Amino acid sequence: MSPADSAPAPSTPGGLAAVEAARIAVDTLLDAGVRQVVVSPGSRSAPMAYALAEAEAAGRVELLVRIDERSAGFTALGLALSNGAPAAVLTTSGTAVGNLLPAVMEANHAAVPLVVISADRPEELRGTGANQTTVQLDLFGEHVRFAVDVPAGSDPRRAVDTALSAATGAFEDAPPGPVQLNLAFRDPLVPAVGDGLPVAAGHGVYRAARNPLALDFPAASAALPERRTVVLAGHDAGPVAEAFARAHGLPLLAEPSSNARFGPNAVGPYRLLIDHFGADSAQPIERVVLFGRPTLSRPVSALLERADVPSALYQPVPVAWYEPGRRTELPLDTLADLAEFAGRGAAAWLDAWLLAGAAAQHAVDLILAASPAATGPSVGAEVWKHARGQLVLGSSNGIRDVDLAGAPPAEPQATMFANRGLAGIDGTTSTATGIALGGRQETTVFMGDVTFLHDAGGLLLGAGEAEPQLRIVVLNDAGGAIFGLLEHGAVAAAGRYGDAVERLFATPQQVDVAALAAAYGVAHHSVGTTAELAKALSEPLAGRSIIEVRTDRHRLGELHRAIRAAVATAVEGLPLT
């Protein structure tokens, strides 16, 4: 959609004053469902700041203030993720707007209704070299569903209405996603003499119910053919994937952030078992049903790429994570069509997977229990086991550790979140802060040390700002361990590039996390064993705390090889026919 389609007519002398236009914009935003706005301070955005302050005093909106626009963008992203409602972020002009790009990119690919409100100079100052002035419209390119420039003095209602419709997926064939409102303001940027904040009014706390969900479907029709189908639940698949697998008697292979990794059909270390049901096995996989977006595992990617295994994707609404025609799965928009494709599983098929899954989980548990020292997989398993309320998983190794070692519970224990739109490590603490504040319940976030340091500024809360109930678990192995598990690990082991792999990929660091936590006024606790971690995770949560888990990444490849070997041995002797 072109910005010109909804831009108001250019302003004329005697048009709306800046604060008056801002009040109209705020009223329209709130009427469209925005209840939380993250504000980064600035002069050109002052009219919106004053109008929002008036609305907050009247009990109509909740404001959060962040001095770092990148943190502000990810905090707003977390608010929208937690509540499922549009959240806005306000910035002044210039580089402030550019700092929102990472959060906007993530919101685009994850279909999150993030509303960017960028303040701008009026037309007569653009291109003149005026301070903090650049081309802001369409700065985010294809990463926003809609972008519009509202000239200074113009009525912004139509532009705001259109933007919120685009953000919430109201347009046909377009998923929800981020939008940009570029609002130009002309001096004066402050309220008129005599204006003031209204008498403060109490207001209800906005919180959408995002408790862990489980669904129930009737058993699949006996008329459906028996097929050796597996159900893959990728990121954001939802509990519908678990209910479908259970109703059809099919094994469920669910990523942690699917919100489907539970129930009687869920298989824990599934990625180590896919090859055991390959083309040459006694019971080869015949079909694949996919819910959500698969992002974690090369065995899963390889399975979906097999031409001899038909696959279907449940897609009842438009999605943002792939372009139509670019994937091989057959898109189906009804569960009835999906049932016809999947068929139903024979008892022997599901039993074989559950037997292999139990043996594999036991083998993983034994390997991890053999050493009291904490490792990535053992930490992932403990975090998964103890999580209640909301759990946020950082990218890189953390979420993969949970995927490998986290045993599926009988019922969902926590609502899961992860930035898997683009799977970046940036903004994780800020996103988790937004999720905790939006959900207003106990929240745990698990990440590596590099991810933590990347968003250290996300720990900063201004005086008087709301503090979330947030437990930050940092797996500190003094660098980026994931590259050692990829091809770069083999390059390093062969000695062909000396210390280059360690320096350029592992990025070793020696930051004092306890001192960093103290600088931001966050409680800190250091542990080194799995038992110590379990005790720390069981402690009551009050405000924010950091649990730093010190580990050694240099033997991580050896640990993963031992796990694969143990699982292979455990499964080889099973009667899987």
C-alpha cells in the first residue's frame, strides 16, 4: 500500500498546532487498541510526549520510558508479544529512528503489531541541513506493512487509523506486523500557556490472558487411512499442534517455543531420532504435517527437504515468515484438509516413537547427570523444568539446549516466547522485560553471555519506572559456543586457522557480570553446578535477578558427541518394528 493512499492533504497556514495534532493522534491510537507506549526522549517528539502524558494522567494509557531507542523498540516488541495487542514506540528524529530497525525487522518476520511513531521536521526544513534531519519515511522499507508521512499541521486521524488496521492484520491476505507513522511537527513543540496535565485518575492494568493453553479435539475418524506421519511443531505453532497429534495418534516433534511441547505424544530429543525412522528403517516416515515455523534443527530441515516425503503446512491465516511459493510444503487452511493429508497413526507407529523417545530422554539424562558441573544442555533442562508463568528463550545455543534436553511435561507449564522471526541475539533482555511487564507475571529468560552482553543496556530502568518480575539466567561460558558446534569447530580443531576461529567467532570475553548487575541495581547470584542452579531457580522471585551459570564451552563438542552416541546405543536395541 502506498503512503499516498492515506496521507492527509498538506498543511496550510493556520493548520493544527503541533500539540493539538499530537492529541488527535494519541486519541486515535488509543481508540484503535493501543494501551502501552514506550517513549524515548527527544525534542521533535515532544508534542506526542505531552499528549501521551495527558492520556496517562487520565488513566487511558501506560507509558514506559527508555533512553536507548533500540531497547525501547524491543521492549515494545515484548509488550506486543505478551498481550497480543498493538504496542507503540515513540522516537525523535534522526538516528533515533534508525535504532528501531532491528526490532522492526523481527516484528516483520514474526508478524508482531509494532507501531513506530517517528517524529520529523516539517517539509520546509527537510533537505536544508537542519539538525537531526534525514529521510525517515520508508526507512524500514519492506519490513513494515504500511508507512505514511503526516505533514505538519495536518489532521493525523486517517493515517493512524490505516496504520493500526495494517498493524493488526485487518487487510485481506496481509499478516499483522509493524507500521511506521512519521509525524512532522512545526514549532512550537510545547503545550500552550495555561495547559496542564489533568487530575491524575486511577486506571485498570492492561493485561491479556496468556496462560499456557491445551486444547482437546475428538479422535480422528476411523475412516482415515493409517499413515506413518509425524507432526512437526515449529515456533509459534500453538497448542493446536499438540491437540492434532493426540487426536490422530501421531508422534509430536515440538520445538520449545512452539507452545506445543507437552502431552502424551510429545517426543523430547526428537532431532536425534529422525534418522532412526529414515528411508532405510523398518518404519520410515511417510508424511510430515507442519505447524508454525521450524527454525532450530538441521535434521528437521533435511526431513522437510526430502522429495520422497510429502509435507503439508497448516496455514489458516496469512503468515509473514515465508513468501508464497517459496516452500515445498502444501499449504492447507483447514484442519479437515490437514486430517485427510495426515491420516491417522497406527498404534505401532506412535508406540515406536514414544519408546525411542523415552530411551533417548533417559540416555540424555544419564549423560548430563554424570557430571555435577553445569553444561549448556543441563542448564537448558533445568530452566525448562522449573519455568512457570512466562519463559523467554534467547537465540543461539540456549533454545537449542532446551530443545535437546528439555523433557516434555504432561501439561504446559509456562507460556513460551522467543525472537525467532530473524533469530537475532540483539534485544533479548529488553524483549523479555516487555514480555514480563506486559504479562504482569513471573518471567524467566534464558540466554548465553554474548546475547546478554549484546543488550546489557536493556537492564537500565529509569527512576520510577516499573520493575518487571524477571529472572535472567545467563549461561556464561566466556564466549560464543554455538560456532564450535558448527563447521567452524572442525576448522578450529584442524588447526588450519590458528586462533582466528576463537577470536572472530567465539569472541572470548571476561566481563564481570556481578559488577555489571550491581551497576544497574539488579540482584546477582553465581552458580556452577546443576544442583545449585535448581536451588536458585526454586527461590521466590521479587523484582529482577540474574543467575549467572559459569561453564566451560571448550568441551561442549565432546559432550554433544557423547549424547548422540548414547542415544544411538539406547535406540538401536529397541523393537521399533
